[in-house]
Amino acid sequence: MRLTSKRFQALGVAAVLGTATTLGLGGCGGGESPSADAAGATGSGLEPQAVADMLHAVMAADRKVYVANVVNRLTKVQDVQIRDPETGEMKKLKGSEEWDQTFGTLPLPAQQFRYGSEEAFKKNNNFEYGLISSWSINKKHMPKSDFEKEKIKAMEETGKPQYGTEEVGGETFFVAMYPDRATAKACWDCHNKHKDSPKTDFKQDDVMGGIVIRIPV
Amino acid sequence: MSFWAGWAAWAVVVAGLTGYLYLALTGEDQTLFLPGETTAGHYQIELLCTACHGTNEDGTVGEVMQSACIDCHQEELDRIGDSHPIAKFAKSTDALMLAPFDQDFSSAMVKSAFCIACHVEHDPEVTRPMGVSEPESMCMACHSDIGENRETHTGLAFTTCLTAGCHNFHDNGALSESFLTKHMHDRNHKPEAEAVRPLRNYGEIYRAEQADYGTPVVALTRADMDAPRNRTFDDSVIAEWESTAHARAGVNCTDCHNQEDEETGRIVWRDQVNYQSCQDCHKDEAHGFLKSRHGMRIDAGLDPMRPELARLEMKASSHGKLMNCNACHGAHTYDTLHAATNSCLECHDDEHSRNFVNSTHHELWLDEITGKAAAGTGVSCATCHLPRVPSDVAGDDRVYVKHNQNDYLRPNEKMVRSVCMSCHGVPFALDALADEDLILANFDAPPKKPHFNPSSFDLITQKLERLEARGRRGDD
């Protein structure tokens, strides 16, 4: 059963404030910061766009912190070497899609983001979020609906967040799409070298994809 | 027939039907109310509707509880790193892709995170192996473009996706591309010195702990027995206990036989020991047992499983045996070597089990138990299906026997990492596990054909060659 729009708004705000407080984070990660008056508070609660902007602020901040302070710092800045317990040889610490089955590897930033999305879904399946890209390594993360395909083009061209409403399965969603940029060497290095990557010339600050948030309205 | 004889016959029929209905409603056997045959995973508990279903306010059987699925299965899904957690389909656009494959409700159920979206029960006509009720083409819902995205997969039929050695839906731990790439040149057999399973170490850990606590373990003899004086025992029972790790670790009679009386809360001596006594010390083993095919009835609050209730072939001589800890471990001997093979073969009578004695694995097992080979080099039934696995138990690196054989059974590729790779290379193991005849023969010979043609390793080789031809590196 879905929550009513107002209940959802209240929940969304509480979730955002709660998470932001817990993590002690503020500001926005590798994406654009929407202007404060893009969608403001109304007398009866927050508009979906305001909720989405706040959710995105938390998501992008967490993403930036993980990429910069964990993955990039350990694998690129410090170039950490670890001893493989099976072979006894020293090897480079790196991110790996199979981090959970491979000794001494870190979850990839895209996985870390997806796991967060899956955990959030377990707690509350009234909103959805995820990463999409025109050049995703996992083809399941390409834009799917006509709406996503149209908006991602506009986002890639302008570098600005895109908003709109879309009907999926008889349900109407407010959809927000925020540019996800290459913020650290770990981002473009991995994507440019990955054998399944369709694009091999990403550079710093390029829009590599987008964070999509859907809120039923 | 006279008028009264007709009435009498009618009365007998009505009384008979009423009696039948009364017994069906109130009796132990509720088979009449099963809407259809259950799957191999659930038939043991099928007559306890509330094991999976909720109860409506009026007392009737309600909807399936997702929590029932989670209680039994989530632990394994978390451990293996589920490739398709239900939350992966959380986005409406994902759930919608499943709509064409609905039987009647899948996409909505997936969106609501219900396992029964793909695992409908009581419907044997649409149920395939692993209790999957979605059609064989289900992978196409999301992966119909695989041929465009992966040149190596162009032209492959959807019926081949879940071919042994290629892909599983939930557990791809031994089937991911990078894992297979890393192991594609593995040798068939590891060198003898490396082909060893880890050994149980609970005894060592327990002794070290007790020494730390200032109460070092002292081995017990019959002079130390603390059973009540009014109990008499056959000498063989005492001799059996004296010979066990229990006596050597200071585990006395009352440690197992003294139990809390549920009604009075007082500690009383019980001749019959149940799993609760065992789990005081063997918590993780008991947990696995309760989730296993052997213990799931006890876990659901039913009588223990008995071999004659099984759908698998069981020996008639085993009928009546109650599947509790003692069924495999014996009442006082606790002989783990016996439990590792003989206990299994006392009941199991299918072709794979019967052929164990013809296998190379069995030869290795005989060498180990007769002292010709080192401990950990033999292969018993338990080595593969109830394996000793290093685990983090309360901060200790403990090797203990995983008693839930579901984790090491089907789909059998799930055994590759945790078991087969101890001794075999990955290509060898995948080929062997894909060969149904070889499984029935209990691996009496090396596999003679690849798990599929082209094999996963052929496809990886093709891909790497294409990348190289394009001057691309092979990072993942």
C-alpha cells in the first residue's frame, strides 16, 4: 500500500534530516546543487521536487565521501598494497565487482550506491532511486523508459538536473534526474579501462550518468 | 428397497460423510486441504499451514507470510551475495519488465518484495527445479538484449541461460566472469599436499578459553560421572562416553541430561536428550541442523523427520528413525567418522548414495580413516554436503560442520567454491557437476565433456581475444 502524498513528504523530510544528522554531512557530492528556490517549502508541506533535492543531497554527499575518502584515497592516492593470504604475494588494493568473494577488495562506488538503494527499499519501498548512464558497464543500468532516454540527453547536454512526471504501470511518479560527474581519478580510470565499458575517454568533471529519484504522486 | 431401508441408507451415508469431514477437519492428517502438491523443499512441513501462511481473524488460513521465507532463506542469500535480491527489481521500470511473464501477479509481487512472485507453491504443473514457478524464458524479461551487449552470447537460446556451469539466478559466486577468468586454467587436481579440508578446532578453542578463565579442562573418567545414583547404566554406555571428545573435554552426564522442566522451570534429569542440550555448546551446528532437511520439521514445531516420510529413496531398515542429533551421532559415541558417511548410508538409498563406495572419493576416505593418509584428505558424504568450513564465531576463527546441507546441494555449482575447489580446478568441477550420469555414478571417473558447448571458458577466451584484437585491456 502506498502512503499518501503528504505522509510521504513528511517521511521523506524526516528520512533526509535523520540521515544527514546521523552522518554529519551537508552539501552535495559529484552533482549539481539545485538552487534553494527551485522548489521551496509550501504552507502544507514540501513539494516532491524539494524532497527529491534533499534526498539527492544526501545520496550525492555519501557517494562523494565514499569515492574520495575511501576508494580514491586508498587505491590511487596511497596506492595501498596488501598481502594475498593464498599466494603470500603483495598485490594492489583495488575496487572489485566481486569484493565480497575476493580478499582485499573494496565494493565499487556504483555497487555501494546500489546496496544503499536496496537497503533503503527494505525499510521503505515508497520511493525509488538508482544510477543510470548512457555508457553504463552493466547494461541493466541504461535508461529504460522514453522519459528517461529524453531526460538523460538533456542532462548530458546541459549538465543540469532534470525534472518531470512519468507514468509507469498505471502509477504516476515525480522523477528527478541529477548529473553524476567524474569527481576522482578512480572514477574515470576504472570506466575507461573496463573491458565492458562502451566509452573509454571520460575525464574529470564529465557527466558520467545520472542519479534518478522517483516519488509517487 | 423399502421406504425405511432407503432412509437408513441415507442416514448411514450422511453419518459417514460427517464423520469423515470431522476427522479431516480436526484430525492430524490435513492432506485433504492441500491445494496441490508442494515442492521438494517444503513437503516436510506442508501439513502445518501456519509455517508459511498467516491466520485470518476468522481463523482461516491467510496469505503467505514473506517473513516465513526470510526466516529460513535470507541467511543463505546474504551469505552468497544474492545476484538477484528482490530489491534489485525495486524500480517500477524494472518490475514492469516482468509484466509479460506474469502468471497473474508477478511484477506487482516483485515490486512488493515477495519471494512467491517466482516461487509459487502448491502448483506442480508450473513448478520447475528449485521451486521456480516462472517460465523458462524468465531471464528474457530483463536480458533479451544480451546478444547485442555481449557478442559471445549472440544466438544462444534462452533455454541455455541456467545451464549448469553457466548462470544461476541467486548464487553466481562460482560463475561470475571474473572468477571464471581467474580460474580458467586451473589444473584438474590440486597437488596432494594442498588437497586438504580444514579440520574442526572447537576442542582447541574451548580448551584455550577454559585455560584463560582459570578453569583448565580436565578429562573425565567413569570415576567422575555425576549421574544421579538412582540411575543405572549399561557398562557399554559408560565406555562409549569415556572414549569421546566429550569426556576428554570435561563434559559430564548432567551437562547433557539435566534440562529445564518447561512447566516448573526446575532442572531435572532426562534420559532422552534433545537438540536443546546439544545447542548449549554446539549452537551453530544446531542452528544449521534446524534449517536443514533433517531438522526443519523440529524447527517448525512438528515431530522429527523420519526416513519413510522422505520423497528420496530411503532404506526400509531405517524407517521409524527419528531425525534428531542422535540419529547420526549415536547416543554416547558421538563418532564423527561414523556420522560423516555411515550414518548417511544407513538411510539414503538413491543411486548417487549407493555408488559412493565405488568412487575415488571413497578410496580417499578409507585411506584417511585407516590412517594411511593425513586427516582432512578423505572425502566422505559430509565432506561435500555437510562440510567443515572456517567461520567467524564470536570472534574465533572456528572450523565447524555446517549442518544445513541445503547450502551445499542444489544448484550444485554452489558447492564449487566452498567444497570442490579444495581439491579440484574450477573447469574440472563445473564439468563434473553438469554431468547427470556422472553425478548418479558418484563421480566414479573424471568428466569426459565440457559443461556446455561452447563452455563458459570458451566464451571468455573469445571475448579476451576480441578485446586484444581491438587493443583493449582486460580490466574488470
